[in-house]
Amino acid sequence: MRIKKIVTTMIAASSLAFVGVSATASINASDNTVQAATTSTVDLPLTTIYVKSASGATIYTTPSADGKVGASSSTLAKDTAWATTKAIKVGDVTYYQVGDGQWLSNNEISFTAPVVSLNKTMYVTADGSVNLYSSANNGYFLGTTAEGGVGYTVYESTTDANGQVWYNLGQNSWINGQYMSDEKPAEKISMSATAYDPAVLGSSMGYGGVAANLSKYPKGTQLKITLGDGTVLNRTVNDTGTFAYSNPNQLDIAMPNSQALQFGRQNITVQVVG
């Protein structure tokens, strides 16, 4: 997931939580307090923490200056993710703020995202191969790759420290989620291409189109065209020329005449993207 923005994680949406969700349970400071001799408050950069306790993490009140901490009857579910920017140390326990007057104990949280079990096919969206790593967090390159356009079974997902999703392709071979999709990439077709200027022919269609055999690519089809030098053109079929009509494996790409004269004939790859 290029997420991120994947910040996207593969934690189930129903369990994902963020700062701003308020606890509704009441605080009973007289019955559920922890007392310590001193407190120390620290401001943190924006940090994501995760509930690791199987029974959930207890929500505590803001520790007082004399080290008293009230515990609520409300908890945050296991594997939920929370943002924090402040910590208070009370004796040997550090509490992290996850909301207004809401704190979690370091005994019940982790800074490492949980691993979510999966068993489904996903596809590599990159044009070439993608490196596989030993871990989602600072793993080393395994020397193996996943091939673009190929479907792989993914068994687990997690997020790294930057919030980028990673997928386990088996045997701890992890791939960056920005190169993965649930949808199979469009088939790439090798074709030949020439260029023409519609204006020279008296047309006002402009240069965003391409002429194609309409029985193969009807008008309105959106194409991703990769030229021989790697240049990518996104064009919409809006015309058909005599040559393209009789040559289904050729496209005529609209561009200004000066460019069209230099374009010549090229081998290209074509994908339908819409």
C-alpha cells in the first residue's frame, strides 16, 4: 500500500482506532488508583502505539503530580492503533496519552504493529520485478524478487514504522505493499505505433487522443502506452485512421506535426486502464 497516504495499515477497519475517540466509562479514583512517589512528563514526536494485551488496555486518567492514577472500567481492544504525543512516567510505569484525559500503560501496549493473518491472492503492479525482504521493519534483501503482473498468495500483513503496509508471501518473504493490488493488472500487448497531427487533417480533436482499430479498442477506451524509451502516454481512443482500421495491431498517436515527423514508427506496449 505507495499507503501511507497504506497512513494506511492492514489492521481491520473495525478494529482501527485513532485519537479523538472518547471513552464513556466513568473513573473511580477511590477504588482504582495507583500511587507512586514521582512523575515525569515527556513530549514525544507523533508516535503510533498498538494495544498488545489480549484483554484490552485499561484507560487511565491523567496522572497527578503526586503520582496518583485513576483507572476506568473501559478498555481499548487488542491490536487497535492509537496516536500519542505525550508520555508520563510514574515510578516504573510509563503512561501514553491517547485522548483528552485518557492514558495507556506501557505494560499493555507495543510500538510494533501487529501481524494480521491473510490467505488471498494479490498481484504485483510494478512493471518489473520487486525485491523481497526478510522483515517489514528494516529487513535485509533476500536476493529474490516477485515478478510484475504475477499473482501471489499473501499470508500476513503488517505496517512498518512509517505506516507503509507490507505483505508476507510465505517463509518470511516480505514485499512492500505499494507494489501490490487485489486487482489483476491489465494485460500488456505489444503493438506498433506511428504518429499524426489531427490539425493537419483539419480536425480540432487536439492531442489527447489516439486512432485505433475500433473493433479492438472502441472509442472512449483509455490506454496506457509505453514507448520504446520508457515514456508513458495516457491516451483515449477518439479516432480511427485508414491504416489503423486495416491494421488492428497498430496505433496512430496524436501529437503536434513537428513531433509526429520525428516519432517515426516504434514498438510499444499497451494496457487498457479504463
